[in-house]
Amino acid sequence: MIKIKIMQIPNVEKLKKIIEQSCGDVLLHLPDNNTVHDLKNDSIALQFLKQKASKGSGVEIYLSEAKDYFKFVYYTMFDCL
């Protein structure tokens, strides 16, 4: 698993599209109860992601496929500016 910390989520819809187009699993880590949720198949996890974005909070995401990594890095480097 590859861990990515996204500090800001200015465009949730763009991030959602990246998640949907990912080859592997995209898992959201919830530190409150130390659980992991599949963002591709869990609508509650996507709601949580939107809530965090509205608060200006970051999230911790795990990727199962290394080839998805650069899409998320590009998002964090350029789309979050």
C-alpha cells in the first residue's frame, strides 16, 4: 500500500473522478476510529471526504496500485494550489 496525505481538497469532484479512474483500491483512513474505507465503493466514505474538504482538512489515502500514485501526486501538487 502506498500512503498519500492530501492536505487540502479544493475540488472534491476532481478528486472523486481520480478515485473512480484509479486502477486499484483507494482507501480512506479515518483516524478517529482507526478504520479504513474503500472510496471507490463506499458512499459514506465519499461523504466523509466531502465533509473534510468543506472544513479545509486533509485526508490520508492508501493506494493499492503504484501506477495510480502519480495521478494523486499531480492533484496534490498542482490542483490544490
